[in-house]
Amino acid sequence: MNENIDKFIDALSSSLRRETFVKLTLGNYKGLDEHLQKIQARLIKTKKGTRLYFLYRSDNRDTAKTFSLTEAVEVVKKALETDFFGAHLFTTENDFQLEIGKKGSRLNIAKPTLRSKPSLAHDREKTRFVDQSAFYLQALGITSDEGKVRDRSQDKWRQINKFVEILAGLVEKSELSDAKQLRIVDMGSGKGYLTFAAYDFFRNVRGIEVTMTGVDVRPDLIEKCNEIARASEFGGLEFVQGGINDLDLESADILIALHACNTATDEAIYKGIRANASIIVAAPCCHQELRPQIVAPEMLRDVLKHGIMLERTAEFVTDALRSLLLERSGYATKIIDFVPVEHTPKNLMLVGTRDVNIDRAADIDREIAEIKEFYSIKEQQLETLLKSSKAALR
């Protein structure tokens, strides 16, 4: 092996052993993967001890992996012997920059750019629902290598924190408050931002044994999220490909369905009711089912002739019926703001918490019937699904 590569690997090993390592970048890739661009690595702390987290940066997607410190050194060594022709090691004592060419190599040693090591541990000193230093946030592009929230991700960062705060409060006030284990299903998990944050909070902050499943139709997102989950050593978190109706859900403690389009929200809520979930959380989106059904009552004829008013009325009525149908199925409900309205008009969150003391079936049935008659509504998907399964209705 090249003498300068030897020296670089020795410097890497020494920095890991002496705990002066800050971060590592491998670049100038000339291998067979036409998409791979570089590898970034930094230390993380897991239940198995301190490990090196590798983020394989590509032009079309990123891949995350973790290795023990011994394994990591071998991975770097092999990479520099084959496909990577540049590397930059940052330690608190020196920077090491390696350049490999056809006629030889060069190793530059300079004063340290970074004199302090990034924190590997969760910050427990103040109340915080999402740990900003959690490395899954970096893998998902929310934070930088230094653990700072990227400017373009500020809204998403606030949304993640708000969601976990809401979910934590719901659990605290529910029959799950003393649970030692939780089964959570996130239908429509997308890029996994909220899924990872919820799992990390309940598992690593609250210390609860969590089994969590993220469900989404896009195979590329499923593959990426599973890679990050494995790299995070989140053993109880799994992502599966499929639609809401594809999941055979027999039981769940918490069911989440955020921004499921149109009647997919109804199907998710129905799945939660059938699974006897203690908490059902939905953020409805794309209320398309009722709008073409609504016939403006005489008193609202000149109001609902305006498309925007008809659209908002359809949204209001849809979520009102969903709330009533949840109560009819034995859940205490509330509708709250989730995302600030300046960021998106789709900012409502519908929450159902199981409450066996609710017994207003007759009153609720009458109220639902009156609303449907007033707006000339023939059918609503959640009601249709519940009627098809009498066992779900009390």
C-alpha cells in the first residue's frame, strides 16, 4: 500500500484511539458506481458503544451505514486502495489531507480547523422532545455535519418538534401513560422525519420498548428509511412498502396518518379503530369526497356559490363527520392546529383518544344524520367503512 495512505490510516486509527477524531470525508471517487460522489463519517454513540457513522452521498440518494471503530478503519483503508483518491481527516490536533494521483500521493498536515469534538450524547439537561444532535436528522438532511439545523429545514424542524410534543402529551394523558411497550404504526410515513423522531423519543428518551412500522407506497423512500434505521441501530423501527389498505393491522397502541390524501385518511382512521388503537392521530389532506356531493342549503346559496367557500365548507364538514364518527366508535376527540397556518393551510390535526365511558351513540347518530341532510350528503367514506363492520361500532 502507498506510504502516504499508510500514514493517513495510522492518523485515523490514532485519532479514534486517543479520542481526538472530529470527522472524515472521502472524495474524488472513480469507482463503478456512477452516482456515488463522496463518503462522510462521524462518531455516534449507540447502545453497542461508540461507532462510526458513514453517509454515502450520491447524486440521486444517500445511504447510511455504521461500523465499529475497527471495522471503520478497514472500510476507509479499502476505499483508499481502490476507488477513492482523496480524503480529509479532521482531528482536534491536526487536519490531514490526502491526495492520490497516478504518479504518487501527497499527504498534507495542517493546524486543526476544528478544535472541539461534537457531542455524541443526547442532551438531557433541559426539556427537549427531539435531540438536535441525533444523527438520523443529518442522514435525513435536516441538520448539517455539525448538528446545526439547515436554513431550508427550519420549518420542518419546528414541525418535527411540535409533532413529538403533541404525541408525548397525548400518551401522558391516555391509558398508555404507564406503558412499558408501545406498538406504533405510521401510515404514509414519507421521508420518515416524524417516524424517526417519534421512535427516538419514546425509545431513547422515555425508555419504552417500541415496535414501530412506517408504511409508504414509494419503494425508494422505504429503502432509504430502512437503511437509516439500521445505521441508527433502531432495532424496533421498520419501514414497509404498501398502501393503507395493504396493511393487515390486527393491533396497535398508536396509529398515525399525516397528510393522507382524500379518503385515505378515512381508511387509516378505520384501520386504527379496528385495531383498537388507544390513540389515533390524523392530519387530513385533500378533502375531495364531499365537495361534489354538497348541495347548498337555501340559506347558504349565495355563500357557497363561491368555490373557495364551498371548498372550505367541504373540509369543515368532512373533518366534523370524522370527529363524530370517532366519538361514535368510543374515542374522545379534539381538533387542533398542527402546522402554523402561515406555512400551510392544511394545518388541522384530528386526535382520537380511546374513552370507554363515552356513550352518546344515539345523539351522535342523530347529529350525523342532520348534517348529511342539511348539505345533501349521500355518503362519507369513514361512515361507510364503519357500517361495513358492525364490530367496530359500539
